[in-house]
Amino acid sequence: MNVSRSALIRAAIGIAISVVAIFILIRSVDIGEAMQVLATASPAWIAVMLVTTTIDIGARGARWRALLVPIAPLRYRRVLGYTYIGYLANNVLPARLGELYRSHALGEGEGVSRPTVLGTVVVERVVDTVMVVAIASLAVLVLSVRGVMQSAVLLGLAFVALIVIALGIGIAAHRLPGAARVTAIIARRPRLLEVARRLQEGLKVAGKPRPVALALFFSAIAWAASTMTFLAAGQAIGLQLTVAQGALLTSGVALVTIVPSGPGFVGTFELTVVAIADQLGIPRDAAFALGLLVHVMILGTTTIGGVIALATLRRRDKAVSEGDGATATTGATTATGATGGTSAASTGAATVGSASAGNAATATERLGEPGGEPTR
């Protein structure tokens, strides 16, 4: 998969943002105190975190499959595997490049147009952002939070409005004034026109009520599980968080991940948790321990799941390649057998000829008849 220059610039900006976030954390948090808090974490509640994180990712895989069904009705297990692979890529690549990677991987592995798959990912991100902003807005109202978080939610609302408008334009681009002229210009580069057409096919999923309704349903499950992960992490280190506080932490972190950052959102994730928790009256050291525990759980679960999914995909591809090779070998063997049969028949004809001239003439006449050729 080729990476564009803009993607590389975005990656560089993301890494720089993560470095700044880590620098701020080091200056504002007592790392040693936070480690002591983590040392007291309850294994039982950590096990609960593992369950909720697994449910979270499973629901996100189901959401993507719901959006893919109108294009390619793939099995849930396969789509979940590509979802894990995307998370794994996000863990090692900056600026959410894992979204591009999972689109590429599914398109390549399942024989579906990659721009079309990318279109479904765009719709998925829109659905996800709408859900996150709704959760954040509700949490801010319930907790009566002011200041930076309130401003972030307002910006989130504006961002949602923009992306919904952009999505609508992308779906109905061919009907807009001047569309014919733009199409004529793009037509000078047929490959670009084809990519745009296939991308639009993926975006059109947003106009289908059933897939969108299912996507919203699974998004609700995913974010409920994500909120439970924060609540369980709080219980693990002795923080009694309310559901509204857990929802605000979850949605706040999700809003920040829209901004490009380093691999795995290292630094930005923890800094966001500390900033939100500070507004909720939670000590910074404990907040950092909370964010680090949740982040490590997410990174660990998605990395292990991604490695397993990637190994399974490669093993399946290898089996398919070996199967194709075996088929080709079988075909070649069959052809060789047929050739051998021809030789045997010819040898038999020669033997008959040496035994009797009359019999040889008769055999020659039979070989000349339709269907008499052994190779046919």
C-alpha cells in the first residue's frame, strides 16, 4: 500500500503532538505516585476490563459488517479480524493510518474494491463521531461541566455538522450544479474517475436506513462497553466514578483522537483523561493511573487480537495459494496422462502393424475415423 505525501505530513504532525503531550504529562503528574496507585489495582476488576474491552471491539466489528453488507455480505468473523488488524496498525502507525490499512487489507483479502471499502469506513467514522458527540453533550449537561470540555463539545457539534454535510455532498455529488463539468475534467484521468465512482458507492451506504440503524445500534453497545471499561478501571484503583463521569471520560478521549497523534495515541490519551478528571475533582496522579490502565488494556487487547487476526489471514492466504498450486499441478498431471495415453495407443498400433500388413491397414483406417483419435 502506497502512502501519500499528505499522509506522511499528517503522521509527522501526529508524532509531534504526542511528544508535546508526553512532555506536559511529565511536568504535571507525579509518575512515581501514579505507579504506586497502579500497583494496588484489583486483578478481578482488570479481568472485568478485559471483558468490556472485548465486547467494545466486537461491537465495532459488527458495526462495520452492517455497513459492508450492501456491498459485500462477509462473515462477521472475517470483518472482526480486519477490525483488529486496523487497531493493530493504529497502535504502530501515527495519525490513524490504521483506518486506511484495514480498508486496504479487507479489499485485498476479500476481492472488494478498496475505495468502496474506504467509503464504508468514512460512513462508520461519521456514525461514530455523531454518537460520541451525543454522549459528550449529555454528560456535560448532567455534570454541569463548564470551560474547556464544554467548548470541546460545541466544537464537536460543529464538526459533526460539517462532516454530515460533506457526506451528503459526497453521496449526491453527481446531482449538484456543475457536476458534469467536474466529471468531464476528471474524465481526463480515467483511473481517478473510477476511484471516485467506487468511493461514492461506499458512501451511498449512508443512504440506506437499515445498515445505518444497525451501525447506530452497535455503536451504542460499543460506547456503553467503553464507558464500563473506565468505570471498572476506576474500581480497580479505588476511584468511585459515576456513569456520567465515565461517559464524559470515554467521549472526551474519543473526541481528542480525531486530532492526529502518534502511534496508539500515546500521550494524548492520558493527557485528555488527566485534563477531564481535573475538572471532575479527581487528583491528577490517580487520573493518570486511570488513563494509563485503560490505555494499556486497549493497546494490549487490540495488539494481541490484531496479531492473531493477521496470522490467521496470512495462513488462509497461504492455504489458498497452495490450493491453487495443487490445482495447477493436477491439471498438468492430467494433461501428461493424456499425452501418455496417446503414446501408448500409437505404440499399440505399431505392434499390430508389425504383426500383419492387413491388420495394420485396418488399424490405420480406424484411427482416421471420427472419434478414433485416442487424444480426443
